[in-house]
Amino acid sequence: MEPGNIVEYIDRQKIICAAVMEAKQQKLRLLTEGNREVKMSENRLSHKSKTRINLSAGRDRIIEALKDVAEKRKFLADKIDIKELWEVLNTEQEWIDLDTMTDFCFPKNAAGDNESSAVVRAFFNDKLYFKFNVDRFFPNSEEKVEQIETQAREAERKNRIIEEGGNWLKHALNHHQPPCENEISDPPGYAAELSEILKSVYVFEKESKHYALGKEILAKAGITNPDTLFEALVKLKIWDKDENIEIYQYDIPVSFPDKVNDLTEEMVTDPKYAAAAFLSENNRKDLSSLPLITIDGQATLDFDDALSIENKGDHYCLGVHIADVGHFIKKGDAIDREALVRASSIYLPDQKIPMLPPEISEGLCSLKAGEVRPAVSIMIKLSTAGDIMSYEIFPSLIRIHHQLTYHEVSMMAEEDSNIILLQDIARRFRQKRLSEGAIQISLPEISIWLENGELMLNKTNRETPSRMLVSEIMIMANWLMARFLAKHNLPAIYRSQPEPKARLYKDDEGTLFQNWMQRKQLSRFMLGCEPERHSGLGLDAYLTATSPIRKYSDLMTQRQIRTVFGLETPYTEDEIERAIQMLEQPMSIVSKIQFRRKKYWLLKYLEGRIGEKEEAIVLSRRKSDYIALLTEYMIECPLPAGGISLKPEDLVQITIQHVNARKDMLSVFVG
């Protein structure tokens, strides 16, 4: 390489034309067409010309000459049809050197420096059809060309999403509303895709599969704070200001797949599920004339259990009647598979996510007043002293006579003879459980819900006559069904519980503080195929089967009972074990979501009570503060020590200082 040679190199994805001003041991000093002096190694050059330029002509003349050469080479490069060359050469699949390729491109001209440079420029600018390696070229296969084109389209699409998505977010934050259609050109589905990207980035952060792309969109919009992204999503009306993020975090399905909806529609219109079909079944006892009642919350729509009571003079006959969901939902069908994935209905203050489609959970299966329904009935014979003499379980046909609420039953507690009798049976059964070592934890229930957009809160005593009545009789029914299946040697999802770590009080005599702390002393319940003692309930065997509309484990248990009467094929022990494993995670998620969402709305309520004074019980002392329980809301919070000395169970007055529901923050101080 000599001074005066015209060379080219690549810088920032551009080919630069330059003249060699000095050459020493493959180290070059160059003057570029842009009037810059650079130093580089000879091996960085993309093209070397034999053509030389007169260095004595002066700097301006050298630069002008370089520009002329560069323009001529660009002109020649534009004349090269690379696609046409590829169509001729791609079947060869061999490397082609620069001189040969130059002859292909300029067959009628004597190939010179300008022509060979033009070839390098052309192939550098269009890398779709050939692999480019400075002085040789390799034709890509058709598959490779298609792959590169796809990647290019995807890169272009992503760049567009970044550009327009960033503008979309910026506009929302600045103008408090989404942009108009003529302000941003969204192709079909574009806004929906962008929404999913932004939601995913907010919910999963670095774990999001869209994180890299989302980060660039946020950078374009100038967003660095997650709170600002949430604000933008609200302003774009993608989310509500009280959006339940856990629904996305745990990928909870809120709608049903088409296969489930199609099968549901078939069932609703199928005559075999009509009342006339139930009445014609000869393997069910007809109890439709028996006066049955349901007792539920005021907003309940999916009624899955009912009660009956008969005074026979020398004994009582207590009936617990459970909607026969297994009659409708067949093992392995689309609805059953979806129910297994969901594991349970989810009840939130602002939303209900059912395990079964509403047409089934609130329609076909629901024990609605006046409607004949198939059921599984537990008929219990009790002495006048409340002792269980015998029981019978069988498939039945029932009709609800009265649909009652907890409030209505509590109002009837001292007047209606049947309600009085049911209460007495429930109290005696509880006493029996307590004598067997049961632990009765009695804590107020905080109900919180939205009514016409207004947040409502109510503190309910769980020990009202109606709630105690329903709770104890359902425990009795579940216990008897556990014994029934054990007697028939059928595996089921049995629940057991080891002894608590400590017992803080006797029977049901504990204070509010003791009840709260006793719950922390309970051992974790366990699920298994064999019946074992449940210490918390004081029973020798236990399972749940009274809520088959709402819990998949209860539906499985009900199916096992149906097998005794030839209505099902029984689950094997292996199938039960697999079901326990499959249900463990979704049930844990359901519990978390219900707890966290209730806490969110409770904190939302407390956001409006900043500065208010409340009563609290000190629960425990930590290194630098205390943990206290706000008794009106049954929620724990840290309590600054503030130079005061407190001990567990002390009653103190606190002031609510700061609350942020979205950030799960509640701070208070004494006084």
C-alpha cells in the first residue's frame, strides 16, 4: 500500500472513501472524503484501489477528487441487480471471489477499481441474498433468504412499535386520554399487542418475555418509574385504577374457552337435563315434597347445599342436601378439564371468577327455589338429646321451598321452631367436637364489597345463630361423608391436621387476642387418600363435599359417593394422588388472590380514614417496633415503638398516618 492509493473502509454502517496519506508497516493515515484524518490498520479496509490520487494537489483538491470517485462508485452500485444475480447463482452454493462477481455485474465493460468497489458497495447495502465477506460472496439458500426477510420485517415491526408505542404512552400522560385515530396509525391488532406488552412488563418486570421491547418503548416515552407506567395504562383505559394485578401475575382465566361455552350451551338446551328427566329416574329417592331451605349470603347466586329438619317425636331427621354436580359434569369433558385447571371459584370484593360457567353454576346445578334438582342427600337420625343414631346417604330429587339469607335466619332464631331445632343440633355437635379436642377459633369477619361504585364495609360476627348453624351442620355432613367413603374402602381427598403447636385457651372461651394468636399456632392441614384424624375439628376423619359447584375437590368426593350407587366409575388411588398434586398449586393461588384482593380493598377503604383514631391490640414485639391488630378491620400493621413500652394484649389507640393500597402500605402511630 502506497501513499496516494484510494481505499475504502466501513464506519457506522457506511462505506467511506479515503486517500492513503502515509503507510508504515500496514498502519495507515487516511484523509477521508469528509475531510477527516483517521489512523487504522490495513486489514480494516473494505476495498483497495490501484488508482492513485495526486497528494501534491492540495487538501481541498484531494477531498473533491475523493467525492467524485465516491459518487461514481455509488452510481455504478445502483445499477447492480443483486436479486437477479442471486436467481442465477444461488443453485451453485459456492463462494465467488470479487473479480468473478465484478465480471458478472459488468460483463460488457473492462472491470476496474470503480466497478469492483461498486460491487462491494452494492452487496454491503443489500445483505439479503448473499453472505458478504469483503472480497468474496456466498449465495444464500431460498430458506435463508426467507428467514432474513422475516427477521427484517419483524425488526421493522418492532421499531414501529417502539416509535409509535412510545408516542402513544407519552400522549396519554400529557393529555390524560388515548390519542385520536388520526394522531397515530395503528394497524389491525397493533394497539392490542402493545397493551399486552406493557401489561406484561408492568406485572412481570424483568421476567416478562417482552421486557427488552417494553423497555425500549418506555425509554421512548421517557418512563422510568413503574408507577408512571401504571398511570399511563389507566389513562389509556387499558386498566382500571383498581386493576387486580394478581389476575395477570398468576394467569387466572376470567372467561371460558369456546369448547367449554359450546358444551355449556348444549347442556342448557338438552332435554335430558330438564326437570322431567330428573323425575323419571328410578334410582333416586324423591324428596321434592320435603320442605328444604338454603341459607346463604345476600349476594349468593350459586346455591349448592340445603337443609331440612323433621321432628319425628322420639327422634329428629336432619337432612343435608348437596347439588349433584356430578350428574351434569362428566369426567374428562371440556367443562371438567377447565374446572380442574381452575380448582375453585374465586370470590373477590369486586369480582367473582367461577369454577363452572354461570349457566351451570347459577342455573342447571344451583338449588334455586321451586326448581326440581338432582342431589346427594345425607339423612341423619338424631336422638332428642342430639346424638347421631344413624345416617343414610343416597341420590335424591329435591325442591327448595325457601331461599333464606343469614340475616333472615338470625332474625328467625328465637321464633321459628325448625331454626331453633337446627341451632340446638349445631350447638350440641360443636360441644361434642370440643370435648374431642377441637379448637374453636371465633373471629369477626370483615366483609368488603362495591355497591354502585361505592366501597362498603361490614364487620360480621361469625357466631351469629345462622352462621354457627350452617357451619356446624356442614362440618357434620362432611364428616359423615368421609366415614361413608372409608366404610366402602374408597380413596378420596381426605383432610387431616396434626395437633397445634400450642393451645391458648379451653373450648370456645378465648379472647379476641387469644383467638387471633391461636390461629398462628395451628399446624398445616394435610391432604391424603386415607382418612386420618383432624385435630382442629376434633374428628376421626374429614373431607369436604358440600361445595361441588365451587370446589373441584368437593366434586371429586361427590363422584366417589356416586360410585357406590353405580352412577360413576370410581377414581383409583393413583388418580386421587395425582389430583391432590394438581390441585395444590391452584388452590394455594386462589387463597393468595382472595387474601390479597380483600386486603387491597380494605386498605383502599382506609385511604379515606387517614388521620382517624382506631383501637388496636398489641400482638408481639419486634426489634424496633410492635405488630398490632386493628380490631375494627382485623388487619395487622407495624406499630412504631416511639419510646413507649408495650406488651402483648395491650389495648392502644392509634392514628392512621399513611395508606397506599397499591403498594400494600399501612402506617400508624400511637395516640
